[in-house]
Amino acid sequence: MTDAPAAYHDPGTGPWEMGTAEDCKMDTSLIGGAQNLAVFRYGKLCHVQGGNTSGQNWSATKTLGGVLAGRAAYLVKDVPRMGAGTGPILHEDKATDWLGNVSYNQEALLSHVMAMVAHNANLSYGAKSFSYDTVGTVQISSIVSVSMVALGQVSGPPTQDTEFMNKEVFMKLGMNDSSWPGSTIGYGWTGTLEDMGRVGVMLAHDGWYGGERFMEASWVYRMSHPSHEDANTAYGQLAWLNNRGGGTSFGAAIDQCAPAAFWPKYPHVGSEAPDCGAQGGNCTQEHDVGVFSAQGLGGQFIVVHPGLDLVISAHNASAPASLWADIRPAVVAMDPEFKGDEAAFCEAYGAGSYAPDLLAPRVAPTM
């Protein structure tokens, strides 16, 4: 997607516009549970339950780190490559090209780093294992260093990580109540539910925000699809994925009433996997709209439903699937096709055959 679909409503950087039931196609009186959450649909704030709380988002910072790197990659995308460690940031670059030396496998690509597999001594297909980089010191925080080195090629954007985050992420997205101490992306982001929603809406809109491209759609795609199925079918590039088994999930990540994240064909760029690695299901679906999320210790979530143009942010919640279960009756009640028939809705939506709010097909990157 090279141009923003005109039908996307852009939140901008000002206060959230509160959507009506008709705007959001939601009967919010049907939202259940007592979880502290906010719901965003069609670029508007639709519901807040428990107040717009602020808190430490813990490992949801990892997905924010993917956004920081994606923004940096967009700003250097047109810089010519004159050798290793120059030009654009590519997932296929070796980390050592940018950093000279790393503490993990010297042959690791940035794709391996963001998928938490760069620690493996053997990176060949079938030999990798996923190991969660809890505090970010094993490998993933080096993507921040790569971003800062790359940004040194262009004038304007700051190359100090906290300044860059403040100017090019928080300010660009209107995240006025967020902070990050820098260095590690394992944890550290403090933010409100409404700020978390801005990250989610930008990702749901394939990298568009504030009337301009914030990051490449291909970067969002690789965040929101499996990186290396032989290691983990439930993890992309610094984001968790709804899946169909065969992977290591954080919490209750599998939701049968939500579409799974699959590549449209296999093997795919960055992976030699012959199929999606699902257990008890096939690897195809009509619409490429797998649900993905940022997840932090203690139930800090940003859950993105691209096929519904819907985002849920939460503090101290139980799991992405339970959040969706709490708000789903409100969505299904006003769905123009299923009109309250939740079982039929789940059958279609979970299979990836119903995506009423996907305004343009998602396009898998080819390099």
C-alpha cells in the first residue's frame, strides 16, 4: 500500500475524537468484564473502561522498539548503500555490518535479532530456537543501536535514542503522556491507554498516521507475521501473533475467534519454512488480517485487529483473547452482516474469510 486509503480516519496528534455508537459500529453497553481497557475503531476512541490509566508497560516496550526502528528505517530508506553499514536499514543486513561486533551470533541478520533467535549458534532452518529476551540485553536492544548509527547518515533526526523517540515517535503520534528511559527496549515505556492506542492505530493502518507515512507498510507486515516458523509461529518482529499452534505463546495467545497470522505463500522472505507450522489447521485464509499484539508483564496489551480497523489497549488485563471476548458482543451486535450472531461471526472472522474493514490488501514484502 503506497498511499493512505481515503476512508481511513486519521486520529492526528490532538485529543482523541470520541466516536458515537454509529461511528464505531459498537454497542458499548454490551462490553463485559471489569478489565481496564480502551477501544479504538475507525481512528476514533470508542470506549474507556476504568479510566485512561498510565503505567509501566513492561515488555510492550519491545513492540514500541520495533516502531522506533521502523521509523528510523523509513527516514534512511533513500540513502544510497555505499558498503556495509551504510544506506537503508534492511532486515537482511547482518547486525555486524552496522555495529562491528555483537555478543550473539556474528552471522545473525537483523531479522534474527528482532525475532529473538540471533543467540543460536546455528541459524540454519530447523536448528533455531526462540528464547524470550526478557530485559532486552541478549539481542533485541541492539536494533536501537543500529537505528542510531543509520540515522547518523542523514541530517535532522537526532541520533540520541531518547531524543529520537520523543521527537520522531511520541511527538509524531501525539503520545503526550509517554516516556522511555532509552537504551533497552526490553521494558521502560510508561504510557496511558490512549497513547498505547495511537501505536496500535498506526500499525492497524499499515504505517500511516498524521496524514503521512510514518513507517513502511512492509515493516509493519514483518512485525505482524511470523519471522521464522521453525523457531516460533507466534512471534513476528518484536510483536506477538495470534496463531494456530506450533509455537511458544505468551499467555493465552491463541484465539479461535480471531484470524491467525500467516504468510500468503511459503517459503517466504526471511524464512525457509515450507508451511505455516500450524497444528490442526491449514495455512491459507481469504484475507491476510492476522491479529497481533504488544504484550507486557502483568497484562499490558495493545491488540490490533486489522480486518476490523479495531485496536484494544489494556492495563493489568488477563489476555488478548479475553479482551476480545469482553468487547466482541458490542461489535457483533452492530455488525451489518452478522447482526448479533456471535457464533457465525466467529466462524467467519476466525477463519479469515470476513474482514469488512480491510480497505486495501496487505502486501507481503519480497525482500
